[in-house]
Amino acid sequence: MLSPHKMSSAIITGPNHVQEAVIRELHNLKILHIVEHSKNELADIGKPMESAARLSEILVKIRAMMASLGIKKDETKFELKRSLAETESTVKKLNEEAGMGIEELKELDEQLSKMRAMRQEIEALKEINVPLENFTQYRELSYFTGYIKNKKLPFLKQEIQRITDRFMLFDSIAKKKAFIALFIDAKHQEKAGEALQKAGFSTVNLSNISSLRGNAAANLKKTNDEIEKLQNKRKSLMKSQEKLAKEYKGFLIASDKFLSEQLEKAEAPLKFASTQSSFLIKGWIPDDQLSRSIERLNKASRNKIFVHFEPAKKHDKVPVKLKNPKLVKPFEFFMDLYSVPSYKEIDPTFFIFLTFPIFFGIMLGDVGYGAVSLALFWMLRRKMPKAKNFLNILILASFVTILFGIIFGEFFGKEFINPMISREHEMFTLLYLAIAIGIVHVNIGLVIGFINELKSHGLMHAIYAKASWIILEVGVAMLALTYFGKIAISPILGAAFLGAALLMLIKGEGFIAPIEVLGLLSNILSYARLMAIGLSSVILAVIINDSAKEFFHQGGFFVLIGILVLIIGHAINIMLGLLGSFLHSLRLHYVEFFSKFFHGGAKKYQPFGTME
Amino acid sequence: MAVEISTGLIALGSGLAIGLSAIAAAIAEKEIGAAAVGAMAEKEELFGKGLILTVIPETLVIFGLVVAILILNLAKGA
């Protein structure tokens, strides 16, 4: 709690012939966070094992097949014979079987899209009595086909007549636009084009049907038949592919996983430093696992390797593995979402654990809503094991919501017991309470910041940069209290505190720091949202209840509508409430709280062998 | 129900306080949100930071609400 696992840096070195054994053992141990070596004048990076190329070749095939057969990774159980040769031969066989289908499918799709394009063109020509073979290349004649608006047709005829009278214009008039085919002397092609443009002509290209002859209607029927035939063929092909996918799904997923693991091992030397006959691995191991790991590595390599280890030094970039008790652990999710705290600073997960559910509870604060969300997240947790951490947080927050629901005496917006504080009627009490919570929370942040600075930059800097804020708050509080006549001291004392704090700030954080004073004020005022979000949720609930009551009073059929209003209204309000409470509670931590102390930016501890 | 015009004006004032601050926050959030989604498309880990940056202007509405409530309180006093 509060600080991550202690880490030691480890350097493992040995002769090349034990490299594979060491890699295998490291992969089993899942303990070493490898720091990648970058090439320098002393040592190059290692070469991947010989099997790497073959492995990645099979993997590419497997993944391509999974993509084209539409197989998604899931938890399908499959007993894979973990032998490379056998996996390879099955993949090869499957690739031939499915590969043909895939090729054929691609070809069919191509034909289909060509046929559809043809159909479109024929359909346009359907009403025009010109045999299709007439639309070919001529030397003396050129033609235009396309659409213009109906009312432009007379205008177009006029324009063309002005150019020449050696032309033929076919048209078929539909609702708004007409399809026209204009044949004209090739000499006048350019002028005709201009006239058409003036009439707002849009060309239809007939390039797809140049091989067809005869009249359009017959061709249309033929094309339609063809398309149907192709579609049927495609359907049966799809079915057989689906069957194949079903049959081999387990095998493909399992072998993808197996081979990925093998490949990770085979490519591991790329992260090592290597010389002609030896290798060197740098990395980090948690202190409590150190002696056990070294023992097992020595055993695996028959004592042919040398392991050097030492605790982390001040400026090392240590990968961070957070350490928290089981109840607090889910809240590490919020750290992953934001930024992993650095090795030396205080891990704020525990503080989020303390305050996040409380903030959430104050904002949602309703026994009914809490119970609904509790049931919802409980159910979701069983359905979605991957989001377990996230849902555990919400389940805990739902419990606290019920607790605050009792304090506020609310059940679906109705006061069911005498409330300790009524959110609906005692707005100001709650507002002051929210601000007070804000002051406490921000100051906890400042204290954590003080400790962080103390550890990293020494006492004086910690006082200048962090304690000065607290002195500033004291000064402002004194000034305010004397102004309102609550305490009888000279205002000079308050001003002195304020001045001293400002000077310390300038020394600690530079000349820009005093501007942040306003920021502090807005940070604290920002906690007013604890009351504001809650208030809006209550008012909405009350409105829903009141409008449902109106329906109930009218009796008969309206009772049903009233029930519907209650269900839909509260469902929407719960959704809004959950989203708002979650985001705003999170934001109070990330923005108002973290800005007082948090640095973050560390790399997460990810030992070799746990990559997904 | 006859209401004095002064009460009506107070209600209007508090409505303006929250409405205008909400518009201001929306304008600010619109641009930040678009940029945050853009950044996330490049690098998915930025979700946390994007979320935070997007909700920062939300404070404006909270201030608006507090002011609105304070104004409404004037109406009670009057």
C-alpha cells in the first residue's frame, strides 16, 4: 500500500549454448521485466532463434485464415497437441482447403459486382428502343448517354438543332429526369457536349455492356438470371466455409496462442545484448522473488550463467508493479487509465479507494438507485469477467450509494424515512458540506505532495512548494474570519501569512506560481458538484414521481401509463446518474486531487511471458 | 397565481446564469472533445487524459448552478 513493490535490477549473462534454456525458464517464471538493449559499440542485439522465421510464417497463415473465415478469439476450449510439426501440417492442409474457397469467393464477388454494374446500365437503356450493339466505337458518329431534367428536354433539342440537323435523339421520360441517348455527327461532338452541359446533363458510362447485343429487355432478364445463379453459388460456398470455420475454430485459436508464445520466446534474443559467444539480459525483478528466480535460472542452465543484481538507484527508470490489498486492488484500474505512478512517489490508489465510492455515493445517494445499480453490476460481473476490476469498483460504490441513500432518506426520489440531510430542501447545508469535503480532499493532496517532494527534493523545497499552499489557506481563512468579525485578531496577521506563503511559492515554484492561487480556489469550489449533480438527480426523480402521480389520480387505463412513466423515467435517470456520478467523481480525483502531487509516467511492470 | 415582477426577474436571472454557463462549457468541451478523440485514434492509452481534459470546462456549469441557487435565494429573502 502507498508504495509499489520493491524492485532490483538484474543482469543475466552466460554463454550462447544455454541461451535457449534460460529463455524457456524465464518464460515459465514470468518474472523478469526485460529492458531492451539498443545496439552500441560494445555489443549488438541478439539474433532470433532459427525457428522464428518458420513460426511467424505459420502464424501469418493462421491469422489470415482466421480473418477470412471470420473467427474471433474467445475462450473456446481445445486440446492442442503442442507439437510444431503437427500444427504446421494441419495448418497447411487447412490452408489448401479453405484457401481455395476464399479465392473462389473473391472471384464470385468480383463477377457479381460486374454483373450488377451491367444491370444498372441496361436498366437505364430499357425504355429506349436502340439495340445494345449500337453503343460501340464509331469513326463518323459519336453518342452521349445520360440523364437530364425533364423540363430541360425541349431546350436541349433546340440547342442541338442550332448546331446541326444530322442527329438522333432518343429519350425515355421517368418521374423527374429523362434518360437520353444522343447520336450526332462526330464533327459536332464538342459543341454538342457544351450544349448538353448547359442543359445540366449527367453522363452514364456504358463501358460495361459493350459486348452485349440485341434489345435491352432480353439482356436485362439474362443478366438477372446470371446474378441469381451467382448468388446461389456464393451462398452454398459461404455455407461450406462456415462449416469449415466451425470445425477448425478451436484448433486455430489454440494454435495461434501456442505459436505466439513460441514466437515470443524465439524472438526474445532481439532484446538482449550479444557478443559472438555470449548473451546479456538486463531487466527488473521484484525483490521478494529474486532469490527463488536466481535459483531456478541457475538450475535450468546448470550453473553456466552469472546473475548480478542490485536495488534500484535514485535515477533509474524502474517499471512499477503496484502493491495493494485485495479490496483496494480494483482501484488500480484508475491508475492504468490515467498514468502509472513513478517508482519513488506515493501510490494514490489507496486514497482513491477511500474517497471515490464516497463521492459517487453522495452524488447518486438514493437507496433505490443504489440497489438497482448494485444488481446491474453484479449481473454484469458474471457476464463480463474481463471488466471485473471496473465492475468491482462500481459494486463497492453502489453499496456506499445505498448508505448515503439512507442518510438522505431517499428511495427513488421519495423521502421514505426522516432524512439526516435532505438533498431536496437543504441545498445550502449540502453545498457547504461539499466545499468542506473539497478543502479536506485538496489538503490531503497537498500533504501527499509534501511527502513526495520531501523524498525527492528535500525538506526546504517541500516547504516552499507544497506547505506554502497550506499556509496560504490559513492566511486566507484568517482574513475571511476577521473580515466577518468571527475572531478578534488584527487583519495584519492574516495578510502576513498570505504574503509569506506567496513569497515561498515564488521561491519554490517560480514567478508563475501565484497565478495558481485562483486555480486553488476554483479547485475547491469545483467540489460543489458533489451537491449539484445530486440535486439535479433528485429533482428529476421528484418530477418523474409527480407526473406519474397525476396519471394515478385519473385512474383506469392511466394507471398503466403512470407505471410506464415511472419505469422509463427512473431508468433514464439512473443511467444519467451513474454516468454523471462516475465521471465527476473520477474527475475530482484526476484534476483537483492529482494536480496537487501526482507525477506518474512510469512504465508498468510487464514480465517476459505475460504479453498478450 | 400572481407573481411580482421582481420575483420573475430573479427567476430569469438565475435561469440565465445556468443557461449561459452551460452554453459556454458546451462550446469549450466541443473543441476539446474533438481533439481528444483525435488523439485517442492515434494512441488509445490517452483515453484517461482525454476524458479529464474534456470534462475540465464542466466546472463552469457548476459555478453557474451555484450562482443560480444564490440568486434564487435572493428571491426567498425578498
